[in-house]
Amino acid sequence: MANHKSSIKRIRQTDKKKLHNRYYAKTARNAVRKLRTTADKTVATEMLPKISAMLDKLAKRNIIHKNKASNLKSKLAVYVNKLA
């Protein structure tokens, strides 16, 4: 256990931030999963810009790595374009 007041506070802040980040990362993963299971092109094209913006925002805030966001967006765009 930490002995300094500042380190105790830092632990509290880290736990709070970790919970917040985990929520948004999980929400994004679920959105990506939902898009990948969609078979309708019109629905998928509606969802793609929203999910791309979500991934960009997560990358900007360092919740996920910027390259991971780019890779996911690229793969999702390829998937949506392949839908008939």
C-alpha cells in the first residue's frame, strides 16, 4: 500500500480513469463487432462514419493506439465496400 498522500490520490485517479477508458474501449469494440455482423449495405454505410469517428476520438485520447484505429477503420471500409 502507498504511504504518501499524493500516491494514494494518484492510485484513485488511475483507477477512475481506467474504468472510464475501459467503458469507451468496450463500447467501440461492440460497435465494430456489430458492424462486422451486419449484412445490409445501407445500414453498414450509415454505421461506418459514426464508428470511424468513435475510433478517431479514442485514438486522440490515447485509449487505443492511432495505428490500431487506422487498421480497424481500413478493414471496416473494405468490408462495407464488399457488401452487395
